[in-house]
Amino acid sequence: MQTIYTVYFVTAVLFILGLKRMAHPGTARSGIVWAGAAMALATIATFFYPNMHNYGLMILGIMIGSVVAWVSGKRVQMTAMPQMVAIYNGMGGGAAAAIAAVELSKGSIEGQGLIALSVFGGIIGSVAFSGSMIAFSKLQGIIGGRPIVFPAQKAANLIVFAIAVLAGLGVITDPSSSSMIVTFFVMSLIFGVMMTLPIGGADMPVVISLYNAFTGLAVGFEGLVMGNAAMIVAGTVVGAAGSMLTMLMAKAMNRSIGNVLFSNFGQLSDSGTDGIEGELKPIEAEDSAIMMGYAERVIIVPGYGMALAQAQHKVRELVDVLEARGVDVKFAIHPVAGRMPGHMNVLLAEAGIDYEKLYDMEDINDEFANTDVTVVMGANDVVNPAAKNNPSSPLYGMPILNVDESKNVIVIKRGQGTGFAGVENELFYQDNTRMLYGDAQSAVAKLVQTLKEM
């Protein structure tokens, strides 16, 4: 046992060092390798745990999981990365819930304190699993990305949650009651579904990080129950990191976690363009290229539209052409741009764009006023001036990129629809804004071609 605990200690150190290295793109890949090596080490050590059984099933499960993860990881498109993260988060929570269900059903947990921890981990893991499956379905387009609401939904959610809690208390007081155990897990899974259905696409980055935190906490609690140090450390690290990220994401939207979960944010607005002055002014790619080619400073604001069009490599080409003409090019990244935390950073890094060109909102917002051309590429809500000047807007109070202060704005957009929040964007109607309609990849390709011919 002493050797196993020593290996678990080394595993914990590698987890922490790996997470630290993930904080910077230059070392992120090696950080993932370190964390993966730690998990492999902990898994091997677990095989030597006293009284361990079913080695054949364990090996089979590891083999199947490894093959599925390897194939899906190789095939997944960068645009589908949020879906993959969501479903993998869910699998982690589901695994923790399954451990709790098995241990409670076996009656092998001694002491009400440990049983309570197992129940707590079970409900968190179940919610993370079923909620992540709904998040995956919304992101994948299997179900609509808009909030799904029905009359008395909050009351129904509260009733389901109350039943899950009461059943959990019943399990703690009478661990031998199989009906209570089944009721507890069924209602916990249903609550995860019902809690996620009313959450719209605009809040998916926060939801993904929240369920990531849930998964970590569930694993940590089950590790305490089983006395498994590797699970405790890994779960605690993931839970802490996910919780911190969730709070930072909510802060970036100037909203509380409760508001994200229970406000049905993202329903379609019926206001249309009422109260918005001006009109949409289209521009051709050739004119946009000329405007950018003779500028001194250009800022590119990426959003999910860029990811959807898989335009990041063309964007890299655009940057190279502009810089060859002496144009200073920077990227402005909003904390909740895309559909998961860091989505834009990952895409741009994958295209080989220098990380030093990527600026966080607070570091670049003051530069927009002195920028000749800002190119908004598939972003919407994170550049909407209504968040600053329209108290009646659902976005009001959310920190945004000050794109509206630029001398000229070019918005690359597929159509005239609203963003995830269902709110019309006042930026599109400003005098200094021009709309370049079309798929981001084809639009940027035309820009590059024109710039090369200039």
C-alpha cells in the first residue's frame, strides 16, 4: 500500500504541474501530456490495490474507452470541440455517479458520513452527466439551441430537485433501501435535464465550465468515500479550476451563476429593430480589402461564425498579407466568445497565429478608438453596444469589446439574424459599420485575393 500511495502522490504532483502548464499556449500541449501520464500512472497503480477484482472487465473497459477516445479525438472538427468537451465532462460525472450507485447498492460503505458524501457526489455527478448530454445536444443541433421552456417550469424543477434530495436523505438513513437508491438517481438525472433545457446557447460557455466543476467535485467526493487519493486530488483540482473558470465567465458577462441557470437567457426577442436608428449598409469584399490594405491598425474580433466556417487558416493568411503591407494586426478575444471557454484561442493557435497577437478584452479595449478598421468575424452579442447604453436590453451591463469606437467596422456575417441572446445588434446600424455578407471562409478568401492583387 505504501508504494501505491507514493505513486498516487507523484500522480497528484503531475496533475498540478500539468494544469499549471496548460495555463499558457506555449506549454499547454506538454501540460496535457503530463496530466495524461499521471492518469496512466494512477490507473496502473490501481491494479495493484488490495482485494481488487474483475481485472478482465477493467482492462476491457480501458481498451474500449481508449479506442473510442482516440478515434473521436482524431476525427472531431475544431468547430465541434465544444460538443466534445461537453460530452466528455458528462462522461466523467456519469462515471462518478455510477461508482456511487454501485457502492450504495452493494452496501459496502460504512458510516453515515461516508454514505452522505457518496450521495452528495452521486447527485452532482448525475446532474453533470444528464445536463452535459443536453448541452451536447444543443451544441450539436440535435435539439434547438434556444431555451426550452414550459409553464411552471421552475416549480417543476424545484419539485424534482426536492424529491431527489428527500430520496438522498432516505438513502442516508436507510442505505439498504433499493427503491430509495433508484428514486434518488432517476430524479437526479431528470433534474440535470430539466435544469439545462431552459439555458440558451449564449450561456453555453458558462454551463460547460460549471458542469466541468461538477464532474471534478463528484469524483473528489467519491474518492473520499473509497479512500482513493488519486481520485481525491484529480477531482479537487478539476473542481477548483472549473469553479474558478465558471465564476470568471459569469463575471465577464456581468451576471450571477443563478441568473445564468434560471433566467432563460437567450429567448428570441420580439423587439426587432425598434428603437435602433440607422440602416444596414452592405459592402463588397473588394472595397473591404482596400479599406484594410491602406490602414495602419486593424483589429480582428473572432466569434463562433469563424469557427463554424472553419476560417481560421484563411484568417492566418489574411494576417500574413496585411502584415506584409505594414499593417499592425491584433486580435481581440472576449472571455465568452464562441461556445466554450478559450474556444477562439484554441482555433487561432491551431492555425499557427502567434499567441502574442491575441489580446484579452481588458488589454485591448482602449485601443479601438485609435484603430482604423475593426473586422468582426462571426461575433455578435460580445460587440453589441446595447450592453453599454440600453438599460432595457437583456445584455445591459455585460462587458463588451468597444468595437463601436473604431473609425471603421466591417462585420462578416452569414445573414441578418440575431446572436445567441436573440437581441438585435446596434453596432450593425452605426454610420461607421459596413456589412460583408457571406460565409467567413469564402469572405476572407476574397479579401486575401484582392489584397494580393493590390
